[in-house]
Amino acid sequence: MFISFEGGEGCGKSTQAKSLYERLSRRRLPVLLVKEPGSTPLGQELGRILKHEAMAIDPLAELFLFAAARAELVKETIRPALERGMIVLCDRYAESTLAYQGYGRGLNLKMVEMVNDLATGGLRPDLIVLLDLEAGEGLRRKRGRDRFEREELPFHERVRRGYLKLAASGGSRWQVIDASLPQEKVREEVWKWVQEFLDT
């Protein structure tokens, strides 16, 4: 089983992914938590470049850097874990690229989808948890100032609208949760959907 967590800056997806990992671990289920970009040596290096606040990166180059990190993560970590029967939780995946580089940066969506498919080999999550939060509130929650957090509010609003469009057209794989709710309520909403998915 492959579950990804998506959402804009400050939505709490990393917190919720870690919470779900701990919950599944307590039930002695075989579970792995990975993060994009990261969780491989190449991904960590590319992540430092992509988030460096002083680094100017062309949107197309940005797309390819994320794709490179994702290709490595899928081949070296995600696919082997799934083949061993593990539950894989991913903090961001291909849908982040559609939202950020497609809707946010304005790159052609068909091209972004093609690059995603090449990087992932067509591997898609069974469940996508979208933590939806008003863009301004998400930025207020953040303490860091990486390259994406420094983008102007309209960029983040485009990303949010992109995510909601993807969820609206993506069918039952997507579950949208109101991230403005208290953290414990969000945690229980995530668990409700995951438990329902586990039972099918």
C-alpha cells in the first residue's frame, strides 16, 4: 500500500505523515516513511539546492531536479519496500510537482505529467491525503524561509487551487481534509480514511 501526503506550505502534512507512521508502527504493521525531496543521498543533495533561499532556478530546471530526486527514491526505496509488502507513506510525491511547477510556476501540465510518469515508472499512490489550508494561513504558520516559502502569496494561492483541481478530478484516491482544524481532529480524520482503506 502506497499513501502520499500533499498540501501547501504550513498545512501540517509532515506532522500528520509522522503521526500515521507511528500509529501503524504501534500496530506492528510493516511501514516506511519517506520524504520528497530526500530519503536518498541524491534526494538530500537536490533538496538542499531546490530549497536554498538565494538560489535562482528556472522552472523547467526545477521540474527536472525534482524528477531526478523522485526517480531515485522510487527505484531505490519505494518500489523495493512495496515489493516486500510494506506500507509506504510519502511526504510529497508527483502531485506536488503538478501543483507547484504546473499550477504554481505555469509549466504545461501535460509536460509535467509526462516527466512525472518517466520519473515514477507509472507508480501512483493508492491513497492521496490532501491537507487543505488557506495559503496565507499556511505561510503564517511557517518559521523557515526557504526558496518556496519566500514566494509571493499569489504563487501559493495558485498551488492551492491546483491541488483542489487535482483532487476534484482525481476520483476516490484523493481525500481532502480541512487542515485548519485542530491537529488532533486532523489526525483522526486521516486515520478514519486510512483505516477504511486498510479494511477494503
